[in-house]
Amino acid sequence: MMKDNLFQKIIDRQIPADIVYEDDRCLAFRDINPQAPVHVLIIPRHKVIPTHADVTEADRDLLGHLHVVAARLAEQLGVQDGYRLIVNCKDRAGQTVPHLHMHLLGGRDFRWPPG
């Protein structure tokens, strides 16, 4: 697995980030190129899952935990009235870091389908 990626460097504190939440299983920090007033990335801390296509049954609890954290953060960051969760999978979907991550976006109106 790729342990030498941008997000791993943030986890290891080799690169600074505006961390808004952390626990023993995940880390959440503000995106450096926000697409909404609130744009936080939520990443697994101890397991690098390169893409969503690489998720296995063994990852069920971890992925559930990421969703629970996202819901808590939405409330903490004041966007519980409406927010979007996004997981991009591979290049064609816009994934740029090979470390599964969830985008939490809020603080503005969103349209469907996304652009």
C-alpha cells in the first residue's frame, strides 16, 4: 500500500493542516481548495485504502465510523441543515490522492445533479 502520500504526511504531521477532528481511527481537516464555506476531508488514520474500489468487508466498521464522524462534524460546524458527502473513486471521478477520503461540504445550497 502507498504509505507515502499527501494524506499520510498530514497524519504523520510532516505537512501542516487545519485539523478539526481526530480520534484513534480517523482524521478530519479543512480542504486547502474549498468548494463550499465548509469543506472538510475525513480520512482513515491507520489504513491506506487507495480507492473506494479497494474497500473490502474488513473495512465495514471503519467506513461506518467515517460516516458517524461526518454527521457529528456537520453539527459541530453548523451545517446540519444540509450538507453533502462525496467519495471520489479514481482519476475519472476526480480522486487526486490515493488514500480513500470523504469530502464533507456545507454552508451553501447544492444542486442535483452536480456539475
